[in-house]
Amino acid sequence: MAEAEPRGDAPLTGTPAAASSQGPTVQTGGDFPAGFATSSFGDGAVVPGADGTGPEGWVIKGNPRSMLFHTPKSPSYSRTRAEVWFRDEAAATAAGFTNALDRKKKGEEA
């Protein structure tokens, strides 16, 4: 005999679908200027504009390939190609990026 379909206020049973099958997470919250879209790195992050610039006042940029974020204090800040802009260091850290100035230099690991 087949199991009856739940009706009314009956609780749903079974295993929920995996998060990966639900499609991309919709980013909500956080203000972003016209012409910018929220990025996949969460609240406090936007993808760069067509010219590579970030929103006015946002001075932290990251590169998902290296998972490093750069601030104006970083020596390579001006040469860094931003693929995502962060509002602040906390937002970059929450997205899994690390400060480019904190990475270990080759040969220092011991």
C-alpha cells in the first residue's frame, strides 16, 4: 500500500534536499551602488564594475584565485586585479580570504 500524501498541517517527513541542489544562494542585505551586483562572497562584498573599480569608499579588494585580500597598505595593492571588493577586513575574513600582508614568505616556514 502506498504512503498517503501529507495534507494540511501534517509535518513533512523525509530527508531535505542537499543545499547544492537548491541553486545559488541569493545575496541579500548590504547596500551596493547602481551598476554593481552583490557577489557570491556574501554580505559586504560586491563584484567590480566593468572598469575593475569598486564602490566609492571601498578600499579592500580580493582575488578569489589566491584567496588573499589587499588593502592600500599592501605593497602590491595598485597592481592587484580585484575580482571582488569588500567593505572591510571583517567581511573579507568572513568570506574566507586572508590578508595578503599576513601570508608567510617562502623560506619562513619552520
